[in-house]
Amino acid sequence: MTDPADRDDNLTPPPPSTEAMDHDEIYGEDGSIRQDYLTAVGAAISGRDVEFLREHVVGLHESELGDLLESFNSQQRQALVSLLGEDFDFASLTEVDEAIRLEIVEALPNTRIAQALGELDSDDAVYILEDLDEADQREILAALPFTERIRLRRSLNYPEDTAGRRMQTEFVAVPPFWTVGQTIDYMRDEEDLPESFSQIFVIDPTFKLVGAVALDTILRTKRLVRIEEVMDETRYRINAEMDQEEAAQLFEQYDLLSAAVIDENERLVGVLTIDDVVDVIHEEAEEDIKRLGGVGDEELSDSILSTVRSRFSWLLINLGTAILASAVISLFDATIAQMVALAVLMPIVASMGGNAGTQTMTVTVRALATRDLDIYNAGRIIRREAAVGLINGFLFALIIGLVAGAWFLSPGLGGIIAAAMVVNMLAAALAGILLPLLLDKVGADPAIASAVFVTTVTDVVGFFAFLGLAGWWLSFA
């Protein structure tokens, strides 16, 4: 037998550092990763300094490691994952763009991925698995123990963007006839429990959800008390096929930390936790903003070609609407030829209408997404937006009327653009709320299509009102 003191230390690397680095050691005042830290880790990757990486990277929180991965180029990311080996935290892949996640996962053998996913919470494992093609999913799942494979497969079988996809299948459930003491002993002895949880679910013999008990209630109750005596009815249970955004709204409305997820037979299948819901809220808000800009699911890490493809379709639609606005202008070419000042002032009317319409549209789309705008208050909100449009229209009409009149020494021209401003600001307000409502009513996503149509309405109405009134005025001049 070899004495441990005689072994070559190079053959037995030290265990990875478990001491978390201070936030200020990683991030600067602006919230981005410090350049000196990034340079040091980059140098360690280039020099294959595994010891440095084990000391300064392995102990990072998964979100910090995710930020670090996104800060490097593709070659550096692959090298970092390779150098960390078994110490690479796969949970960090839930914190990066989809393109980066796929790039890293596709470079690894499926056996390695299966091993890593077996150590993750089920919700994180599903998050990584769902982006892979079916062949890779099957191979990875086949390499997992039977129980874990069934849990993950069940979550993957639920539609995308549902609570079933987001839920964690590890939870604590006990029968109602158990005592508090039995429950505490079970939690102390059982090794296969979630790393963290805030409530214990109560189920009947068929696994149907009966109620739940908060951990603080368990801690304050005597051991001989039965669970059914202290449990609460789970009023905020979530169906596994409920849209994740609706589930997030329940969390927001009732200030939940976690909620039971049930299937169509009301059997407990998982738990949705607040950390997942925060991610959902962030993703949904980001998705709405991107759709309003017509960039779809674009990520910062996407390639040039995929980014062009993502943006081209909506730019093509915008080109069509711009041609429509130009066609309206062409109807008044003779009028414009009579007074060049009209060509100078036209963009002002269209621009003000477009901006006003975008303001109303943004508020409306977000209110529809959060269910704050519905059939019961739609009439009142429409009247409010129309009033806002009229008031702003008159205020800006006064300003631009005076400016245009003094600029071109023509009070009549000032009056024409003032009248057109009122008309277009009112049209912008109505288009900004009515078009999203109409699109939502017919089942289309108002976040995707509203911007193009609202811009078209304000351009067409603005040009038509301004040039039409100008043509009428010039006919009497």
C-alpha cells in the first residue's frame, strides 16, 4: 500500500473552492463584470491554468457563471467548460441565451450531459433539455435512472410555456393522518428531498391534492398533532397546462412563494416556485418589448444571418406601409408643388402622431398582457385615451401653429398644420388602443402586429389631413 504522503500531488488535484467570491470582486459599479476579473480569467483559460479557474470560477453562483460565459467568445466558452470538467455548474446554462446554451451543450457528449442533468433540479434539467432535438433528448433520458427519466419526460410532455414545463417535480408530500412528529422525522431521514422548499403538500392515497402546510406552521406545532388539523386548503393550485404567464399573475396577485401544480385528474405532479416565476415575468416582459420592436425571439448572441432573418420580415411589412403613405402623398403632388413649405412641415405631423400612437399602444399592449384591460373597463380607457389625444392635440397644435406661422410668415399655414395636428393626435390615440384590442379579440398577438398598423394609421391620417386641408386652403387663396 502506498503511503499518502508519497503520492504525486499533481495526480490528485485539490477539491474545488466552495467559498463564494464577493459581488464587488466580480462586478463593477455599472453592474457589468469587472474588466480586470474578466482579463484574469481569460488569461487563465489561454494558459490552461486549471488551479486558478478552480479557485476563482468554480465557486461562482450560477447566475455569475452565466454572465461570465456570455462575456467570452465561443472559443473561450468551450475552453472554459472543458477545463472545468466535472466542476462546471450546468445550472449556469439556465442563465444564458439559448444560442449560447445550445452551443455549449451540443459540443458535449450526451453521456456527460445526462450525468450533469441528474444532479440538477428537475425544472433546470427540463429547461436545458427542451431546446435539444428529440434524438438527443431520448439518448440523454435513456441514460438517466428510471425515476428521474419519468419525471423529466412528464414535464417535457406538457406544452411549451406552460406551468408543467416550469414546475419542479421534487416536492414533499405526506398523508393527512400523519402527525407533525412523523412528518419531521420523515424529512430528517429521507435523503431524496428538494434542496429547499417552503411548504409540505398533503395528498390522499390516489395522490390527489388535499391541502398544504407551511414549514413555519410545522415548526410551531406539537409533535402529536395530526397534519390534517393544521393544513390549509390549497386555493391557488395551478393546472399543469395553464399558461406560465397566467400562473405568474396568480403569484403576483396572492403574494405566493410556491404553488402546487396538478394534472387534469387533480393529482399533484409538481410545484412552481417564486424563483421560476420571476424568470417567467422577466421573459414575458422581454418578449413583449421585442415583439413591439418587431425583432421576435432575437438574442444578443445570435449570428448575423439569424438576426437578419429575424428582422427582415417586419421591415418588409414596414416597407409596404411606407409605400402606402407615399401613395397618399402622391395624391397631393400638385398641392405640394404650389407650396414647398408643405414638404418641410409634413414630417412633423406624421412624427408627432406616430410617437403619440406608440405611447398609447405600449400602455395598451402591456395592460392586455397583465389582464388589467378587459371588456369591463375598455370603454372607460378608450374614452380616457381619446381625451388625452384631443388635449395633447390642441396643446401641440397651438405650439406648432405659432411656430409654422412665424417661420413661413403665413398665419393660414399655421392654422392648417394646427388643425391637422389635432386630427392626427386623436387618430393616433384611438389607433393605439383600438388596434391592439381588435387584434387581441381575433386571437392575434397585439405585441407583434400593433406597431406596424398604428404607424400606418398615423402616417396616412396625418398626411391626408394636412395635405387635404392645405389643398382646400390653397383653392381659396
